[in-house]
Amino acid sequence: MYNFKIGVLVESFKTDFETSLKKASNAGVEGIQLYVTSGENDFRTFDKKRKTVFDELIKKYGIEVSALCGDLGGHGIMEEEENKTKLPDMKKIISLSNMLGVGVVTTHIGTVPSDRNEKRYEVMINAARQLGEFAKENGVTLAIETGPETPETLKGFIEDVGVGGIGVNLDPANF
């Protein structure tokens, strides 16, 4: 038997973090997913002081953080040049997830080509392999968002990455 919980993307309340947690708690929400690429909880500015405040607020409102959203925009990990900055940033997000005790980071990686011989496929595999290895070392799963590729293509991609630390964020809105 599955034990499902109701969760929400905390930014959907369109207010500050504490007020959002209060609203979520009042609505009976048990868990949140949290964007960490902008706003109060931006990974670039999340320090020990912010962690203390964050932990206190999570405890105060009795909310579980089920995942961090580390979507860096652009082309996901499809472009080798963009990956020079995106991979170090994503590793910082994975480290933040580990520090917060959150086991999942979700992100868009771009559209996985169905042709495994396409150059972009190799670029994406190399990037995902680096991130997967780092995620595994940190006890985190990097859950890649489903998109326009077929389930078979996505399954093959994950198998070709060939390391732990990679999973799938099945988003029914993409159906």
C-alpha cells in the first residue's frame, strides 16, 4: 500500500517563504517542493544563517521538504558551452539538498534525442553522468523532468548514463 502525501510548490503562494509555509500548513499540506534558483532560498546566497532560519520555519509549520527544484533554465544540459557553468551550479544545488536533508533535486535537462548517435545525446550523457555521480556521492537523487521524449527514449538515456543518482520526476502535467 502506498502512503501518499499532499504537497505543493511553495512558490505557488506568491509570497514570502514564511507566509507560504503558514498558508501551506493551514491548507493541510504536508510537504513542499522548493525552488532554489531565485528568491529567499537561492542556492547562491543560502548560507549557515539562512539554514538556521529555514530549519526553524520548517519545524514551526511541520512541513516536509520533499524536493528542491534546481531548474537552471535555458537548454537544460543540451549545450556543452552552457554546461561549463550549469554543472558547477547544479552540484552546488545538490550539495544544498544534502545539507538540508532533502533527498531529491528536480530539474529539466532538455529534450533527449531519440538518435543515440546525435552529438547532443553525447553531451547530455556526459553531463548527466557527472551530475549523477555527484548526486549519488551526496545521497541525493537528481530527478529529471519528463518531457516530449518517449518513455523508451528516457529509459534508454538513464541506462546509458549508467550511474546511480539519476531518477525521473514524473510530471503528469507533461502528458
